[in-house]
Amino acid sequence: MVDEGGIEFIRALILEHPAASRRELSRRLCLAWNWVQLNGVPCDMVCRGLMLTLERAGHIQLPPPKGRPVNPLAQRRRPLRPQIDDSHITGKLKDIGPIEFRLVRRTPEEALFNGLIEHHHYLGYTQPVGGQLKYMAYAMGRPLACLSWSSAARHLGPRDRFIGWNPEARRRNIGSIAYNSRYLILPWVHVPHLASHILGRMAAMISKDWERLYGHRIYYLETFIDPGRWKGTCYLAANWIPLGLTTGRGKDSTSLRPNRSLKQVLGYPLEKQFRRRFSEITVS
């Protein structure tokens, strides 16, 4: 959150541009404060979220919205069920041959990925927000698994205590965490130790792939599991660290009461010196 001087600056910006839309004000504020991602794109959504938060708290008054554009995510058609070979894949890990990993976002295979998640993952498919990667693992020419990674939640108590950063360090470096939002071993694939093996392979490649797309590396991975459904065995076998339970309150909660099930938080540092890395780097 900004201090009183920052709030006064935003108030002055609004007064100087009385005809400006909320979007234009957000872009002007990004320019004034040099809020840009490493690829030079303004942090427009983050800035607009900040301004809305300040308005709701009574600190500033934004101009009324100039219409409500259609949200394409809200009207997105559900992915279709893929028509693929679903005969059983069984055997030992060494028997299925080399495993190939494909980044499928913005490729013809993305529709297959979305459809498999929608129809075979218990949470279904939702469009990730922020930075994101989608992988499919193949062997013998057939898909075995789907994994999606996206930007991390800004506030997560067990993770924040484990890292030990303060709010400013978290704000600067939250972009160097990738959240495993979906992980699916296809239901007809029965290969012992495959799930933990894939997680290990992912840990070795995701940072370079993220850097290639977004201009900076990843130093830490995280995910949630529902302990009422899963034990997280494959994550534990891949040396992920259980950090504790969430509060059960979503980001829009207005009370201290849980409004959803509590999740186990698991983390995986990609470097031994990840805490030092987080104190040195700055990711917008």
C-alpha cells in the first residue's frame, strides 16, 4: 500500500486530468512511478487494482467508469472433450521410454491441454492470470500429463513466513514465484513414480522457460492441495516442503471466518540461496 505522499500524488493526478478515464489514469500513474514489467509493459492491472482499493477505503475518488466492457473470460466457451486414445498405459517408468515435455500455450496443442484439464481434473479448467506456462508430458507419442503454472498469490501466510520477507520485499519479488495451478496425470496412465518424476523434471526446466517468455527467472515453486482429498504424495516424494494450512479466506473475504476449505501449502525452492535471491532481485 502507498503512503500518504503517494495518495496525495494520485489525488493531484486525478485533478490534473479531469476528463481522463480510469484506464488512462492508471497508465499515467504507471508512467510517473515507472511501474513496468521487465519486458517494458506497464503494470496496468496492478495499478488499477491499487487505485480501486484506495477508492474503496475512501482515500481517493476516481471518475465514474465509462462503460463496462465484456469480460471475455466470463463468456469463454468451456473446452470440448478431446477425442484421443485412452487405452491404458502401464508399466515401469523405464519401460515407457523417454518423456518429452512440450510448452503448449499459444500452440495448436493448447486446446487439447484445456480439454483434458476440463474433463479429467476435478477442478476443471480455468484460464490462468498473469504469467503462465502450460506443459504437456508425452511418451510413446501419447500424452501422459498436463501441468499449468501461473503467477503466485500476493499474500500467503505459510509461504511468507517460510521465506521470511517483509511486505516490501514481497511486493518487489512476488513475480519470481510460480504457482502450480493444475497437475493432471491422465486417468488411464498407471506408471509408478511418474508423478514425482515429472515434478522433478519440471523443477529443472521451468525457470529458464519463464525467463525466455517473461525476462526473469523463477526461484521458488508453490502449490495448494486439499488435504480432505489428497495427501500430496507425489509432491512429498519430489521433496516439496509442507508449510501449513491456508486461512480458508479468499482475497475478497470481508471477515475473519473461513469461506472455503483449508488448503495445505507446499513449497519448493529452486536454489539453496533463494532467500538471498529474493532480497537482491526486483520483479515488477
